[in-house]
Amino acid sequence: MSIHRRQISRRSMLAGAAALGLTSTLAACGGSDDDSGKSSGPVKLTYWSWAPNMEKVAAIWNKKNPDITVTVSKQASGGEIVSKLITAKKAGNAPDLIQVEYQSLPTLVSNDVLADISKYVGDAKSEFSDGLWKMVTLGTDAVYSVPQDSAPLMFYYREDLFKQHGLSVPKTWTEFAEVARAAKKAAPDAYLTTFSSNDPGLFAGLAQQAGGQWWTVDGGGKWTVGIDDAGTRQVTEFWGGLVQEGVIDNQPMYTPAWNQALNKGTHLAWISAVWAPGVLVSSAPDTKGKWRMAPLPQWKSGDNVTGSWGGSSTGVSSDSEHAEAAAKFARWINTDPEALAALVKEVAIYPAATKGQSGDILTTPEFFSNQADFYTTAAEIAATTAPSAWGPNVQTAYTAFQDGFGSATKAKKEAPFLSALSSMQSKTFDDMKKQGFEVTEA
């Protein structure tokens, strides 16, 4: 889903929204040239967020800024908050501030939920990696949110079991396949890892690393769906082949059986994001101090790129009467050193701001006590994250992934994997066409 396309004008996003008749107020968003977003006198802002303890971070701001107070309203994450925001926008009462997952940005922009806050936060670009910044601009001159946390993909492995079985940490995906075979031979009851049909976000991140471009849009607002592109097909063939070969497990993640596989060592590795240590604490409690983290294997020897799985940002709604004040908070919470430290301590996130990815505010995860350079390595990996762009119907693509790849993993054949990818492409394209977008297929 790497953007790899020319910058497009803000009008192109309007064109995409126009197909749904959603542009009536987008021109008057917080990033417009008028002064409607300015505030005089005390301001009260509402912030929708699903993150735990976000109110504790907002409390720091409120103490220092009594004229602009922020109240956090706890919400569900994922598709639920997106649907709720679109409904609130239609009623004209969307909150001032919104925690937004990167993949949800195009959906919210095309539904006119988010304001362009470029005139307030545009110069914050230097605080973030280029890949993350492109996620919040959608490749335009607009800025629809400020990056909050980043989730670069990494390779986690059981250091003790790798040594026991004489396995080397793979630097390429070819080596990964070789290690998977060697692991199966050394421990017939175990697997290197699993391919999970429950997790389209991980698959999307792997495709992102391979140069996949699932959605692109040109300067005129015409979208192209390219889920079944060369990069993603390469990823699909690779994992489908390993499942068919029987050297990679086919069970979903985040189940009792998966937890047991991690805890007992019948899964020797896990491809995950920087937030993985928090999952391992509860999923594999008996393995504390036995894991290490390394960069993701590369498709070409000598390359240095990763994908991402998750992450969110802070946006300002087009309904806010105090866009400038809201943007000021969005910038503060994601770039101020005290705010970043609070986000790490209270919310347990990995900051998107580069200055928050090292130093005293990050301490080695207790679960990785044997890897003192955990966050130093994480910062180096994060800097290699490929830029990605999302489309306005991500949930449709994700549902198609779970349906198609769910059947393919059960079949344990490579061919159904490729059929599932083709189905994912066609369902996503058909859905956009049905919604009224001007769209073509790659």
C-alpha cells in the first residue's frame, strides 16, 4: 500500500467525496483560509478516544491551559467508532477531537468528518518520519490528523529455542522459508509461526513492505484498486506455499490454542509490531526473558524496509467550532516531550514522533529484559517504515480477507490463497463502484 505516486491536490479528495454528495461543508473545514476555526475566550473541547488512560494525558494539558480544556469521551475502536463518527457528522454534532486509525482516514475524509488542519500543524512534518506523515496527508497538500503512535513490523523469536535447534535469524524471506523447514525438521511438533486469517492488518503490513499499492487516487479524484498487485501476490504465494508445504501453521492468532503454542514453544517466532511485548505478557507468561526482536526479513538482500500493523493519529472534526484550539492540542499531545512521556507511561503506546522513540521516556520492556537495546532497534526499524495509503472502504477489504483466506488456510493449498486475493480485489472494487466512486482496477 505504499503510495509511490505523485502528490495530488486537496481537490482530488473532494472529488472522491463528491461521488457520495459529501462535499457540502468540506471547503469550510478547519484548514480553510477563513478564520472560523479561531477561538476567543474559554474553550471546551471533546475528544473521542478508545485508548486507556487518555484522560490522564489530557489532564496535564488542562492544568497548563485553563482557557482550552479537553474532556476525553471513551469510545470503542475499529469500525464501531468510524460508524459512530459518520452518524454524528450527519447529525452535526461530531466531537472536536478524534483518535483515528490510519486506515480509517480516507473513509472519514470522504464522509467529511475530518478537517484539513494544515495551516495549524503543517510545519510539524519534521517531527515524524516521511512514511507516517504521508499517512495523514493522503498524498495531498492537506493534513487530516497528527500522527500519534507508530506500529512498525518486526520479527520476534524465541532466542533459547533458536539456539537449541541451531536456527539462524532470517534476514530475507528466502531464509525465513529455510528456517521454517529447519524448525519443522528439528521439532516435528512445532512450527516457526502461523498464518492467521483473522488478522487482515498484519497481511496488509506485509503487503506494504512488499510494495503493494492497494488504493491509489489521481489528481482528478479517480481511484484505482490494486489489491491483487505484484507485491501482494508475492506475499500471498509465499505464505500459501509454506502452509501447503506444512512448515507453517494455519491457525488464527489471539485464541487459547495460539496462546498455548507461544507459551509452550510450539510456535518459535511471531511476526508482529512494536506493541508485541504487551501481548506476550498475557499470552505467553512463562516465556519472559526468552524472546528477542529483529528487523523483518527482506524480499531482496540488502533492502531495509518494513510495514506497519496498527497505529493511530489525532484529528479535528469538521464540526468543531474551535478548530485552531483543537489542532493546538492535537499537536501538543503528539509532539510535546511531557505529553509523549505521559502517552508512553499512561497509554502504553510507541510514539510516532521520532524524538519520542528513544531516550529516557522509553524503558526496555520487562518481558525483553535480555534485550537492552529493544527500543534503540525499534527506532531504527520504525525509520524504515514504507509509506502507505488507504482507501475509503477498508472494512470491505478486511472482511473479504477474513472470508477468503479463512477458507484458504483450512484447505492448506496455495491455489485457494491466490483465489482469495482475487476475490478480495473484486469485492473491494465492486463496493467502491456501488458507492458511486469513480474507480478502476490496476
